[in-house]
Amino acid sequence: MGRSSLLLTLLPLLAAGCVVPARGTPVHVDMRAGKFWSGSGQLLEVSADEGRCLVAIRGSSLLVTEKWVSCDSVHPRHSRDHF
């Protein structure tokens, strides 16, 4: 019962774009890349030329979106930072 109720609770949140994906590397995306709720995000992919990075980040509307941004705007996030 507990596992199925947890799944029923999380499924709508995932579908609505409210949960940041667990995959990827924690990063900070600075404001040069756009308007975000916070700069905390997940690095999902880097282009072959290493100029563009695909990040999952919470936008100003609080929905999580995947967006290609310049890798110059993506920085490592330290372990003491919280998401």
C-alpha cells in the first residue's frame, strides 16, 4: 500500500514538470542563460563541440524545463549547496 500510494502521489508531479530529474550532475546556471527560480539545476548533456549544455532547471513559473544553454553559464555546484 505505501509504495503504490507514493507512486500515485509522485506521478502527477512528474507529469506536471514539478520534479527535477535525478539523472545528471548538480550545477549552478547563472542568470546570463535566462530567468530561473534559482540557479540550481542538473547538467544532462553536453554538445559535441562543448559549447552548449542541456540542463534541467526550475523556471520562474516553478516548472522544471530542459533547456540548451551556453556552457559558459554552467558552473559546478559544491556539495554544501542544497537544491
